[in-house]
Amino acid sequence: MTHKLTLNDVFSSWKTGIGVFYYLQQNTDIPWRTKNINSQLDIIYHGNRSGRKIISPMIRAYLDTNEELSGQDAQVLINAIVALYGENWSKQYATLSAQYNPIENYRMSETENSHESGTNTGTDNRSLSGTDTGTDTHVMDRDESSSDSNNNTNSIYGFNSQAGVGANSQAGSGTGSVQVDYTDTETRNLASSGTDNRTLNLADSHQSSRGLSRSGNIGVTTSQQMLQSEHELWMWNFFTDVVFADLDRELTLAVYE
């Protein structure tokens, strides 16, 4: 094995989608894995960036006598690189989806929660009493009077005589009266008493939440300066400036054939 091998030599199937990023896609720790863009990245990395670079000693150590890198060995090498750079890639990749206002450099959020509770306990005792005293008198007064008169005449009749001869007469008269006086007196003495006992238990609970947020520009940096920083940020490319560079350090030498 005397001649210099390039990255495209040992990953000879990169054009058909089996290059460095194909093996990266098999590792579950890759932050961009759900996008399934490994074929496109292989085209750019092998075809335009690093395909003609000379392989590193790490790859050369895994080559067999036919100077070919097996799929199993390729996966072992790529997994080792992910173990070294995976966490850094994940954190930098997360910045691509950060939500922010490019001309805002001040943001504060506060939440205040308060909870108030209390118990009101009391006893209400009441005693009731009363007396009902009185006298009821019923009076009945009745007067009754009557008169009576009698006139009686007795006659004597002769034999076969149809006319009578007065013998005697009796006359009489009478007057009577009755007076009734009635008095009924009733006296009452009534006493009553009672007790009303009540216990009062009241519990009160109240919870409130208040949020306060502030945002804007605190004045130390102009909006134009922040827009310029935003422009410079997006001139940076995660794959070409971070991932490709890290792969080159491990898979290739910094020279061309």
C-alpha cells in the first residue's frame, strides 16, 4: 500500500448514496437525522469539499489488502467520530431553530404567585324567654219578664134549656220577671324559654398569579448593529463550517493529492 488513497477511493459508492453521511445517518445521536438529507450532504462533501483529500492514518489502519474499507469498518470509524463531536454538533445545531427578535437585546419575564388562606370560627349562643300574663272576664246579663190574665165564667142550664144562666165568674191576672247576672273570669300565666346554639366555621382560600414581561433595546447597541450581527450569523453554515471541518480533521490529511 504505497500510493496515496483519497477519501473517494475508500468510499467508492458515495455517488450512489453510500458515503460518509450515509454512515452518519445510521447513528441515532445525529441531530439532523430526521431530515434525511444524507444523500445531498454526501454529494457536497465528497464531490466538492473533501473527496480528493488523502485519507488519514485512522482510515488506513482499517484498510484490508485490497485497499477497501468495508461497510462494518466504515460504521465503526464514523461512530467513533460521533462520540467525539456529537454533543458539540447537537448544541450548535440547536441554534438554527432558536426563536428570537434580531433587533431586541433585552428580555425579562417574571411570574408572581400568591396564596392566601384563612379560617373563621365562632359560636353564636342565644337564649330566649318570655311571659304572657293576662285576665279574661266574660259577663252575661239577661232580663226576662212575663204577664198572665184569666177570665172564667160559669153558667147553669135548666132541663131541656139551651140557654145558660150565669152562676159565677172569676177574673185574674199576674206579672212575673227573671234577671240573670253571670260573670266568668279567666286568668292566665304563661312562661316560655328556649336556647339557640350555632357554631360557625368558614374557610377561605385564594390564589393568584401575575406575570410581567419586558423586552426591547437597552440602548448599548443600535438596531443597525444588531442587524449586522444577524447577517454575520447567517453567513456561518453549520455543515460546511462545523461538521465538514470536524470530519476532515479525523478522516483526511490537510493536503490534496
